[in-house]
Amino acid sequence: MSTTELRREIKKAVDKLPPARLESLADYVDFLIRPGLAKRLSAAEKAIAAGKGVSWRKVRSDV
């Protein structure tokens, strides 16, 4: 699917949302477009691939 087609599909889905859900969607989109987020995610993925990091099981033993 091309970027243009994907954007169209997303816009169609947004148009179908009830007004009460639009605010949370706006918050999520704002989160996704934060500067530096893509860099941090990329760095985290590289660290995980290199065997660095801490298992979530060690951090959250109550789960």
C-alpha cells in the first residue's frame, strides 16, 4: 500500500470516529510526531539487538 493510499484510509477511519474518541486520537498523534521519538526508538531497537537493556520481567516482578 502506498503512502497516499494509507493516508486516505487513515482519514476515512478518522471520519468514522465518534467525537469523544477524537481527543484521545489527537493525543496519540501528538505523541507520535514528537521530535526525537523516531531516533529514540531506533536507538532502543539497536540496543536490544545488541543484547543491552533490562528485561521487563526484572523491572516489573508483579506482572
